Amino acid sequence: MREFLVEITTTVPEGTGQDEVDRRRATEAVRARELAATGHLARLWRPVGELRSIGVWQAADEAELHEKVLGTLPLRPWMTLAVTPLESHPNDPGRVDGTR
């Protein structure tokens, strides 16, 4: 699987009831755990003081990332995404065997 850096900004549409927001956030948490269990969500951070997320996601290619991974998130209709494909750097201290 390829790795992608994904920046996500979620904006709740005006007029959306709090019950709907709470329901989507709860189902989003469940779906994120599922995607982590299948290896599609590797890491996720929230910058201090910001309402956006930055994560490392994995998929076979960018089409699969959008369609079968990010597209399955309950909050996706409210999200703006910036996707950057990643490749291993030769000086990455996390490289174990030189093939990552």
C-alpha cells in the first residue's frame, strides 16, 4: 500500500442540528477505528488550537484512497481534503531494512 499525507478540514454546514453533528462524530470515531484496524489509517494528529486533522493514510492508490477509504467517512460530505502522495526518504530514521 502507498502512504498519503492527508490534511482534513471539517466545516459543519450552517443550520445543522447538534444531534446530527453528534451522531456523525460518533460514527466517524467508529469508522476511524475500523480503518485503523485494516491498516488504512496509520496515524492521525490535530494541530494544537485548530479544528483540522493531519494524518498518514494508506491505500493501493489515490483513487482507492478517495473512493474506498476517505469516501466512507461519515463526515466526508463536510470535509475539505488536501492529499499528498508520499514516498520513503533515504534518510528516514524509521526505515528498518532500507526498502521502505
